[in-house]
Amino acid sequence: MDTQDLNARGLDLRRKMFGREAVEKRMNALGAFGEPLQHIINAYAYGDVWSRTALPPGTKSLVMIAMMAAAGRGNELRVHLEGAVKNGCKPEEIQEVLLLLALYCGIPLANDAHAAAVEVMNDTKPA
């Protein structure tokens, strides 16, 4: 599969997970300068890795929540919390991931992640 096909497949998946408006906003945030980065995100992150079938989308979302929370990447954490809700993750599942984060990565990161999760879950309704 060439990168244009991967890009199209990835863009379609991103729009399904996060909504057309949110994806367009992210894709246009850095203008022409950011186009190559968006191509990489669409083609490789979503067109390839996220499109694989060994793990269900909800599991991938929980893994992303754990990684972004552990890395202290609040903006990306919110993006993946929104995706997790749309991928069918239950609040209890997200809570369990964030409790593990507290034990293994620390309370300050867990506090920030819990606050982001509450904010996103109050604003996002499952599909």
C-alpha cells in the first residue's frame, strides 16, 4: 500500500475517532509547515499502526492514555481520552488505567490525568 492510500485510510480513521471538525482543526493548526507531519500522523500512526487488528481500538486507546499520562503530555492525553470514549472505553476502565499510573508513575501525574479525564468525560458522549 502506498503512502497516499495509508494517508487516506488514516485520515478516515482519525475522523471516525475524533470527529471531522477536531481533526481538521489539528491538521490546519500549523498550516503548510505542518502538512508533512500531518501526513506522517495520518499514514503511519492511523493508516498503519492504529489500523492493525491484533488489539481492539479500545485497548489501543487505554494504552495511549497510559503513555500520554505517564509522559505528562496533557494535550495528547485529552485527544486520546476523547478517542477512548468514542472507542467504547468505559469510565471505570479509564479510571483503572489512571490508578495504575498513580502507583507506578506518581500522584502528580495521576492528579493531572484524572482532571483531564473528568473534563473530557463530562464533555464527550459515547458514540
